[in-house]
Amino acid sequence: MLTPETKLLIQHWAAVEEIIRANDNLHVQLTELLLSIGSDLTKKDWWSEKWNFVDRSPGQVFIAHNHWRYEKTNYAIWIGIEGFCPSALFGKETFQFAQLYVYTPLGDKEFISEIRQLFRGRKIRGSVEEKCANYIIKDFLPKILPSQSDDFEMIVRDRVIEFFSFFAKEETGITEIVTRQLVAK
């Protein structure tokens, strides 16, 4: 009744438990890494008290500027990362990646089009997203190969900080469009 794979698990159950604990620890460490990027961003020359670092959900953080705020607690534009989990970072699946993004929770097509237009035809980090309604820019972290495990933190941290910084420096242009959008409503 039991498959050879199942019997192998049973025979090596102590190792299986160690792997499960190590996996749980990896999730914790990835969360800590992602949250630590917030303190790195506060050291950048573009950062001010008007920027906010938001821990949205496990594996997702974003930054937003106070000028992009509406209804007191919401932001019209998010510069973030999502899908920051082991299967997206290390797995073999080709359909799942950790994604860097510029996003709006607003469903206004004209607003989304105007924000996208700000970046069309320019050399940017990532690419203008034309298919997913609320995403303006998308970029993906590469899969980390086993041989890159020693450099993992540096690779990821640098890439995320570069992406966030690039679009944060576009704050003035984004703010102009957000202000027009929020005043028009």
C-alpha cells in the first residue's frame, strides 16, 4: 500500500522533521529580510518623513508617499514587492516569481493609463504592464540558484532597493497625476 517514496520518508523521519523546521525558519528569515529593507530605504537621499514603509502581508511590502494618500489610510500608488517566498525565490516552477511592482488599488482606467504613460518609452526598471488592470510596472526577481545561496541576501536586497529607489525618485511626476486624480473625484 505504501509507495517507495513514503517508506523513504518514514525511514528518514528525523531528517524530514529537520527539513520542516528549516523551512519554517527560512520563512521567518525571508520575512525579516524583507522588513529590514525598510531601514535601508530610510538611509537613501530621496527618503523623507513623507514616505511610508508598509508591511502589507507575508511576503509583501510597499512604500508610498503621503501625497498619494486618500481616505486617510489608503494610497493611490504602491511601489512594492510581493510573492517573496521560498517557492517563488528558489523553486523550479516557471510560473511563480517574486514580483516587484508599481500598483494602484484605484480602478480608474484613465488614471492608470496616465500613470503608465509617464513611464512609456523610457528606460525603467521593469516594464510597463499593459495586461493586468491595476499594475503599472512589473519586474521579477530572478530565481536564486543553489550556487548563489551565499550571495542571496545581497542580490535580493540590492535589486529591491534599486527598484524602489528608481520609482521613488519619480515622486514628483507621480504626485502630479495622483493630485489631479484625487481632485477630480
